[in-house]
Amino acid sequence: MTTGFADVAGGERTEDTALRAHLFFDGLTMAERRLLPFLAEPQRWSVLLDVGPSVARVAGQSLIEKVRLATVDDADRDEMVMELVRLCVRADGS
Amino acid sequence: MAQDREPGLARLLRAVSTVRVPDAVRAAFEAEPGEPAPGQLWRTRWDETVELVVLLAVSDENVLAAPILLDDRCADEDTIILPPAQNSLTTTIAMWAGLARQLPMCILDRQLGVADIGVADSGWIERLVEAGATRGRRAAGPLDPTNEVQARLTDALDYLASAVWAPSGSGELGRLLAEASLGPPRLIELLDVSPPTALALRRGQAAVTPDQAAKLALALRLPDRVILEANPAPSRRLVQRMSRPRRRAQVNRLAARRGVEERSAWLAATYSVNAMAARQTGTQEPAWDERIDQYFQVTLES
């Protein structure tokens, strides 16, 4: 049986994760928003950003570090990253 | 403030008007490009990529060059920062020695000056540091802007290193045209070229462009690529001589005069010199510089 207390706490946590993801997303450049959903595919970075391989590598590693610093010690790390990916994909498609 | 309301362009022009280019730099930049030598500072250019470099070694076809920046704030630990007294630009130069690499001669565009770096001796970097140069610093982490500057220079140098203007074909074009019985009259009609060009193509002394290869593909019943690969390659020594900065300056004047791209003018000049030399000297290696001088005298001074 689900208690009302647990429901409220879970909902607050989700809202908080979404808010933090939005704040982080707002601080990203257009190139970073394009790159973020593909951080696990470094072979695509150069084409996605339309820059040379060295610049793309640095841009990708820099973004990985930014995400890491923003989510370090965060219990909702995975949720926040998923929300960021959703925001970036939506922004890219709009 | 009045300055805040000043348009951006006007502010820029006012700022530029206060900049004084050292006489030595202006003289070097405006002079006919000379022969490259170690220690010289050059502007390199290929398509849209432009970088400043210092030459560390020079061979017939290549230069060993390190990129330089006039901003030393993001210099990495392998970069040597030369004070104004150690170069003719009389400003601080960040010499990215760790990125030094072989680049083809043809990318050298304009000489800017010289740096007093004594690269002929081993231990030259240590001596530079003893004489007042300093080193950059190691990047603090993935977010350090030094990484971005280094990456941008690396990509630019990769692009410059790939620069090629001379074709490297098999030279079978003349035979292909002969086998298909495509003589000069038919080539004039088919490719819309002048009689001398048609003759040169038929003799295998000129190369077809990609557009011309596409037109020939139908007549020869061969793919465009095969026709382009059959283009004659000009003599390697001629390509070497035509790749010198002095020749590139002449090629650019020719391109401007004819209203064509630099690469087209380069090829046209090279194949013309090649054809002239083939007619006049037989099988011996021609005196290329004399032939090239003759060609540009005729084309640029007429």
C-alpha cells in the first residue's frame, strides 16, 4: 500500500530533478544541446558539431565534465541526465 | 556614455586606426615572398583555413612548422612564449612547439617577419628560455580553455597538412582519347575549350577538370573517376618549384587577372609551363624556374 507521504516526497524529488535539469539546460550552448544526447557516441561528435576531430573531442570531454560536476553526489543523477537528454532532443527537434 | 552609443563598426575602425604596424612587419608583408628559411614567421592559408606559423626546418617540398598565436593566455606546457625582443613583430608570441609538424610548401602565403630562435642548434628551446622566453602551463582539466585552443590549432594544422593542388594522375588521358578517336575538333565541340587546350588534352599535356571529365564520360563510356585518374601528372620538380611562395603570389595575380580560382590558375600555369618545356627541351629535365619566369612574364605583363 502506498502512503500519501511517500507519494508527496517522490513527487517533490521528481519536480526538483526536472527543475535542476532545466536550469542546467538553460546554461548550455546550442552546440552543447546538440551534443548532449550523443555523449556516448564520440565517433559522431565531429559530424554533429561540424568541427574538426580534435575540437569535437575537447567539446565532448568538456561537456561530460560539466554534466559530471552538475550531478556529482546526486541521488537522482540518472533521472536528471535522462531529463537533460529529453530537453535537448526536444529543443533540437523544435 | 557616448562610447556606448557608438556603432560597433565605427568603434572597431577607431580602434584599428590607433594600431601601428611595425615597419619591419609591413615591409616583410608587402614584399614579394622570398625563400622560406628556419626562424621565419609566415601566414599560411588553404581554402578558409589561415594560421600563423614559425618555420623550424625547410626542405624541397615541406616545412616543419609550429603554429603561433599572439595571445599567450592559453599556452600549454609545451608552448614557448617569446618576448617582444625575440621577434620582429615586437609583440609577445606563443609558439606551440608541441604541435610542430610537416606541412606542404604550398600553404605558405605571406612572410610576416622573423623570430630569433636559433633552431639549427640542438637544445634551442632551453637556450630560448635562458634568454628570456617562458613556458605555458599544463591544462588544469577538461574544462580548461587551453584544451580548446590546442584542439583548434591541431585541426587547422591537420587541414593544412592535407593541402594538395597538383593532380597525381596516370597520364593515360591522351591514349584514352586516341583510342576513342576523339581529336581536337571533337574536343573543342564537346568540352567548349580553345584549340590550344584541345590539342594539349589530346597530347596528354593538360588535365581535364571534373566537369570536363563528366562530359567525356559519355563519349568514352568510362566513369568520371577513371578519366580524372588518367590525367597527366606534371613533373614533380615542376610542382616543387610552382609550390614556392613566390610562385603562389604570381598564381594569385594570374587568378585575379583571369577571374578564376587560385587552384585553377595554379593548374593552368603548371600545365602550360609543362607543355612549353616538353616542346622545347625534349627528355632532359628543363630549367623550370626559367620556364616559369617566362610564362609569368607573358601572362602577367602582357
